[in-house]
Amino acid sequence: YLHYYTNYGIKEVLNINSGTILLGYMMHRLGVDIKFKISVFVGIDNPYYIMWTLMTARLFSRKDGSTSLVGFNLSNSVNNETILQAHAIRKQLGLEKQVRFEHHITETYKSIVPQPYNRRDELIQLAKKVPNISAKHEGGEPEIESTREHPSDIFDYFLAKKDILENGLMDTLMGNYLDKHHSVNQTARALIKAGINVVAAQNLH
């Protein structure tokens, strides 16, 4: 982090294990202006884990109350009740505005969770009660994905640009990317129709 911070001005990173999460809290407390999110791969999947995560953020917060934790991705195994309980904990710790819940509405069609996977209807109910929650879309609509010759695949995220170009995959992956945008727009329309305010995220994973 310090290398990319000092050379490129990168201030926000995605953390994937408990050690670097703890280090992120400590660096912030020591005066390094780091911000981070916690990846879905960490597996935050129950209110006890969420309580530990938020308590540690509060424990290592600065005197002004700021924390380096800006959000965390919830595991695909959570449900609305899990998130409602997490919201109560976040509110009690005074982190409602600082820490965003990142909820996956769709996932890549292959290599991560069983399909069809679409949690839009759950989100509509949840967003009426829980503020500062994002709707993440890693895949397109399942009924569209199932028709693609190359549906979205989580392993594609880790392809090197060289391999993408050598195998002529750029147009295919662009199609997968645009399917996600279509899904995002479907969710935005549904939220607005339900009377829920939407803010379009910029420059965020």
C-alpha cells in the first residue's frame, strides 16, 4: 500500500484477509491516510463477524471518530435478516454514515455461486430500512447470461491483458461487462419505482 500510495497517490484498497485488515486499521490510527474495503472473499456472513469487524473499526478510529474502513462486501450466504441485524450494530457504533454495506445483487454466471442468482427483490425491501447500502452487480440477468456463448465467469477477472488479447476475448468480455450495466440499470429503475433514492457510484469497485 505504501508503495502505491507514495508513487501513484492510491488511497483506497481492497483487503482480502484478516491480517491486512488489522494492518489497515493500525496504519490509519498511526496517521497514514489509508482507506479500505473488505472483499467478499473474506466471507463476512453473520452478525457476529460483522460486529467484530465494526468493533475493530471503532477501536482503531482516530480521535475525530474517523475509520479507515469505508465498506465491506457481504458473503452471498447472508439474507435480509442478517443485514438488518448488522444495520442495528452499525448504528449503535456510530458508523452508519462511514461504513457502507456492499450487497451483491447478481453474480458472475460461472465459478462462484449456483445460478440463477438475483437478489433485486430482496434489495427493494431492504433498502427501505437500511441506508448506506450499495447494490453490486458482478453478472448480468441470469436469463440473459444463460443464452451467452461465453457467460460471465469469476475466473475471467484474473486474466492477464496479454492472454485476453492473444485469445481474442476482448469483445466477449466487453459483452459480459455490458450485461452487468444492463442489470445495474434494471436495479436502479426498480429502486426508483419503489421510491428509494439512488446515487450512481463513480470510480468504485
